[in-house]
Amino acid sequence: MKKFSKDHEWVEIVDGVGTVGITDHAQSELGDIVFVELPEVGAEIAAGDEVAVIESVKAAGEVNSPVSGEVIEVNEVLIDEPGTVNSSAEDDGWVYKIKLSNESELDDLMDEDGYQAFIA
């Protein structure tokens, strides 16, 4: 199950763990990504908190967590290959994984159809 935020993040939930990244729409707006600042493993974050920064040749964008919980893994590939977010924003370009503390927050997010309508 993949859900989307109005801040252009996505979260895919499997067994209470969310994989989070920015949407393909967001990466295309940013342009060529040159740096990703990852969150700390073990950090406790609340929905809406800024947890990462993605910098492109044009701008820097914050990644705000769509859900609350504990960061349990970060995508270290992005340290050396930040462009992975451009080539595979909603797959290999994920930013971090979070153990959800409140799955009901998913109800506040959009499904894929809702997100496509939101960006149209």
C-alpha cells in the first residue's frame, strides 16, 4: 500500500514499516539532484517533521515525514549516488524506512489516484 502527502512524499507500508521518499513529480520539479542529507537511524520523528534535505542544481527541498515513528534504516546508496532519486524516485531512490508508531496517520494521506488529481 502506497500513500502520498501534499508535500510530495510517498510512503509504502509493509508489516508496520514505511519506506519513504519523494514522488516522481517532486524530483522532476527539483531537477538534477546532487546531494541528499539523510536522517539519523534511531531518530524519533513526528508526522510533518523535516527529516531529510534533497539538494538539486536548482534548489533544496525538505523531506517532511508523512508518518510518525522511529527511523530504522536510511538509503546509503544516495550518499554516493544522489541521482538515484531522479532515475527511480518511487523505487530505488527511497530515502529512509520508519517503524510506524501510529498507523491511523495513513488515513490523512492520499492514495495514488488522489495524488494524481492533486498535482493535475
